[in-house]
Amino acid sequence: MASTGSFVVCRGVANESSETLTTPFTGSRSLGFEFEVTERQPFGIGIPWFQTHLDDGMTTRPFTLDGPSGSLDVVPSAKRFSLDTESTVITVGASETPPERIQRFVDVRDDLEPVARWARIIPGLGTRRYVERRTVPDEEYLIAGHTERQQNEAVLTGDLVITDRSPRRFAFSRLWRAVFPTVVALAFVAVGVGGIAL
């Protein structure tokens, strides 16, 4: 085990160490989940629609990660962990009746108003996407983050990234996310300089 405060990447099987959670859209047993709700809305000339963000959230529970070197306690921060796992997407048309679980979820979320009446008239608009990502017990994950000493034991905690990708795919996706904004910024600079030169 790395010293306390070190950045580590660990791989192993996630097992519950306390109560599990029930995910909002699929009702699955989980150790943590993220959700997002978007709605297809009009954008403008040339781009007929885009997905507008309506709601999101996350929650988690402590769990253990069992790997070749033994078990490690994992305590993700409830507001600072990130799930890079396969998404479950449930799409509901503007005039469709949502599944029962989703309807119950919508009923208790104050920020989720019904689809606007005008959006129901236009084909394709008002369609909502309910996206869910989760950490499932007894599945293998790769977790990246810092260790911290709690109750005289080293634990992974705080701003963690939890993924079901292979180490190679995880490293590539992180690199791409870091490089892509720089590439876009350089392209804008090049266009700007080119415009000034002309």
C-alpha cells in the first residue's frame, strides 16, 4: 500500500461494507450512482435541437475494494466522486407515459416540470433522457484517487474516479479529456491569428 496522501490507482472487486443504495431509474442495488435528466429542445437555425440539462445528482456509500494485495476501504466524497462507468439510458417521448419508477422520481423533484405543451406538438421535441451510472457490488473496478488515514487505516477517499474501463482505456480517456480543450483553444487562436493576418 502506498503511503498516506499518495495518489494511487487500484483495481479490484467492489464489495459492500455498509448498506447499499437503490438507483432512481432502474431500481438496481448499488454502492453509488450518478444520474442526469435532459430534454430535447429547439436550438436555432442549422441545428434543430439539442439536449438541455434539467437535473442531476449523485450519492454513494463506503465499500471495500478486494484486489490481489488485499482489501482497501473506499470512502468516496458524496459530492466529489466521478463515475466513468457504462450508462443506462431510458428515453421517454414527450407524449409517452414514463415507467413507474421514473414517474415517482419526477413527482418528488421540484425542479422537474412537466414537458411544455408547445413542445409536445412538434415531433421529436420534449423527449427526455434519464441517464444512470452506478457502481455495482461484486463487479471489478479501477479506482484512482488519494489515500488518507482514517481510524489508523489507509483508505481511498475524497475526489475519486471510479471506472469499469481497462487501465489502458482509462488512461487514454483521461489524456483525451485533458488534451481536447487545449486542441480546441489552439484551433480558435489559429483562426483568430489567420483572420488578423488577412
